[in-house]
Amino acid sequence: MEPTNQIRVQLPYHLRNLAQVGNEITLEVASPVSITTVLDALEARYPMLRGTIRDHGTLKRRPFLRFFACQEDLSLDPMDNPLPAAVTDGREPLLIIGAIAGG
Amino acid sequence: MSSVRVLVGTHKGAFVLTSDGKRNKWDVSGPHFAGWEIYHLKGSTVDPNRIYASQTSGWFGQVLQRSDDGGKTWHQPGVPAGQEPAPGPPQAVPNKFVYDQSPETGKPLTTHQFYDGSQHPWEFKRVWHLEPCLKNPDTVFAGVEDAAIFRSTDGGENWHELSGLRGHPTGPFWSPGAGGMCLHTIVIDPKNTDRMYVAISAAGAFRTDDGGQTWKPINKGLYSKYIPDPNAEVGHCVHRIALHPSKPDTLFMQKHWDVMRTDDAGDNWTKISGNLPTDFGFCIDVHAHEPETVYVVPIKSDSEHFPMDGALRVFRSKSGGNEWEALTNGLPQKDCYVNVLRDAMAVDKLDDCGIYFGTTGGQVYVSPNGGDKWQPIVENLPSVLSVEVQTLA
């Protein structure tokens, strides 16, 4: 059986409202942990978020959303890359952030 | 006593305005979905407590919301927040609008004409308009950008494209207007619900007589001076279509320029702009009890989207067009530079028909007497995208 990890995720304001959750949630994610596997777990637990972070068809990140962890911008990295150890062991959260744009 | 419920979509949320039949005192609830663009909300005529809402965002894409209690509470159909998801694959994906390219039901549709004349892939952006079925509250149609029509038969939980529209041979020649290539108008014939009309900017108007399986362009008589061919089958920027339930073969149209009518279900159109000071505009609607009484809000031009001379005037024709009178009582007659968008006018069905419209300045006006006198219901909402009215028993 694959080991699982307790992954902390912080969502932007509007997605917290859609899912009716607080500032931070914790997801159980099997190894290896990547942005893709975290989003898979997030959408399975909170299906109302499907399509809001990545496109339904292409599964690509929406252009105005960014992924950060450990003070690094991971948005342009391949989404299947392993996340930093500090995220997989729960010391740091994965941040999903809405780009600062618009009015 | 009868009452009315006004559903207002704005750039920053939805609002529900309610009043008794006098329409003097109003309760305002909202913002619902605060911070999101609400392109359109509309209630079912079969079950008025059933309301659908299109919630969109440049950041988070499309969300579809539903209320089963007249707008008090909302949820995404099939995936209510706060409940553990059922095991197994999801049964409902209420915001998934995927163009049909299956060999069984659709043609392998690929591209449409883009601004520069090149061919461009169809890309879903948002739902502009929701039109509940006149018979079944669980069936609802969605007009989307890039232009297509979708149908849900399970209360908005899942959507399937009626691909015969986009599969029409003219599809590759459709091109976007300034607001994108959107299907923004869906009108169902109340006497024959297999007959529906849609309007697309900038392709034109289309009609189906078989419940959405096949469609034909109905643009004969439309003249658009930017199109060299006066008989062009598509390419027209239709802004809005309205009909009266008692005369469903008569349609009224606000085109980019020109106000038009047809008396043969769209086969032929005639210009009825008559004495309007300008016939550019977006919205158009018909009095609930007088099928030849029509309302428009003329806008100065396609380059200046505000009323002429800073005076907000609704124009009414009681003769089905050509002869129009300005309605100004209660509306600002100086320094007013708002717009009234295509889905932002509606009528109620009370004995003394009420007319409603919302502006890009955040005002929603009502005339409880067919347009003779107007009063603001609210004056400082975000920019209004849509107004719909429910007349409740």
C-alpha cells in the first residue's frame, strides 16, 4: 500500500467560499505528491471546485491562478513534478493564489 | 395578492428584489456570489422557486448555481457544499461545457472565423444566458461563448451540446463581435416548444423546429452596412429578440443598428425603427398584455454606448414599431451616460404591466404602469448585466 501524506492547501477567497471551507485545508495524498495529485485529491473531496483551478478539458492551470510553496513560484513547472519535502511532510502549505489583476 | 421577484445579475454579484403587486416598496437581498460576474439568472415558469444562475470569473471560470427556494439559498447542482462526495466517479459536473464532436451526434467541428479572418478553435468561455424549459423545471438551455447551445435535463447537473446549431454549414463563417462570439438570446415558442430561436453575435438569428436537432439561419431582410453582401446568410450582429406569447410568430429584434420585426417566425424581417432618434441599442421587450406594444432603449451609437444628449429615455411603440414615443417621466434627463445591456430589460405579468430595466450605472428602474412613470428600485448596484422578473401568485 502506497504511503499517504497530509498535505496542507490554502485556497483563494472565492474558492474557499465555493467549497465552504476555512483558510487552510488538509488533504490525504498518496506518494509521489505533485500538484496534479494534490488537485486530484482536492477535486475528489470538494467536487464543486472541479473546473475552477484547471480547465475541464485540458487539465491545464487557469491562466490567472498561480501555485506557490516554500516561497517558490511553481506555476510554470510541470504539474507532475514532485512537490518540495516541506510540503509533503506538512511543514509548509501549497498555496493556490489568484493573480493580482482586474478591478 | 400577487407579488414580483426581480432577479438582477451584475458584474459583482446577484441581487434579488421583491415587492408586492403595488411595486412601491422593495426588499433587496444580496449580493449573492459576491465578487463574481453574474451574467444571467432566470426562474422556471413551471416551478418559480427553481432559479438558475450563471456565475463566472476571469480567474476561476464558469460555475452554475441553482436555487430551489426562490433565491434564498443556492447550490451547485449535484455537488452541494458541505456534503461528503459519494464514492466513485462524480455523477454531476454542473460547470462542464464540452463541445460535442462525437461522430454519433455531431460533426467533427473544429474552427470558426476569428477577428483576423483566420480559422480559430472553439473555446468555451462562459454562459451568457439560461433559459428554463416551459414544461419541465429540470430542463434548461444555456447559451454560451464561443457560440453554442447546451441543454441539461437533470436540473443543471450535466450539460450536453445541441450540436446541430454549431454544425450548421455556416459555422466556419461565424465570427466574434466586440463582446466575443456569444450566444446570448434563447427564446422558446410557448405554443410549440420544439420551436426555439437563438441569436449570436455576430452570426445572426437561428431557428429550430425540432427541439434543437437542426437549425436554420433566419436573417433575410437584415441589412448590416459592414457586410458587403446585402443577402448575407450570417454575419449579422443581432443584439436581442423578444416575442409575445399570444403571437409567437411575431418577433421583435434589436440589432446592432436597426429595430426589426418579423411576422413569419423569422423567415422575413422588416425594419421598424421609424421615428427613433437612433436605432442602435441592446435590449428590447414586449408588453405582457399588448402584443404590439414594444420597448427599446436607444443608445447614441456603436462608438458611444450611452443615451443621446445624456437623457435616459425608453421608447415605446404601441403599433408594433415605426411610431415611437419617448418615456421620460422619472428617468434622468441630463448628465446620464449609462448603458442598458441586452438582457437587462424585462416585464412582469401583473394586470398593470410593469416594465423593468437595469443600467451599467447600477440603477434598476421599474414602471408599474407600462412605462408612463418610472422610479428607481435601487440606484447603486454594480454594473447591471441582466434583469429578469418573476410574477408570483
